[in-house]
Amino acid sequence: MGSDPCHHCIRLRPLSDEAAVEILDFLQVFTTEFEIRYGDQIRRYYDERSRHNIVQTHPVRATDDPPF
């Protein structure tokens, strides 16, 4: 790893204010449309993983077995 804190970032060229705003607007519209189109799949992906993390993998101790 380099000393640059953003060593993995894409190097972007300078833009005019107008170009920056137009690109941002495009990305926001694209992201919204992407989420509308693929939102169910994205939610399903994260739901399956969160359920997997919640499921206990260790058996529960018997209630008549004191912890000490």
C-alpha cells in the first residue's frame, strides 16, 4: 500500500462546474433507475445474508444446566 490515502481511487480529471453537475445528475438518475429495476434482487441478496448472520450455529444449552 502506498502513502496516498486514496491509492485505489480513480484519478479524475478536472471538470467545469456545469460538466460536474451534468454528470452528477446522470449518475443520480442512473442509480434511481437501477434500484427500481433491480431493487427486489438487491434486497433479496442482502436479506439472505442478514438471515444467515442471525441464525445460531451453536446449539442452545439446556435450561437445567447452570452456567457456573
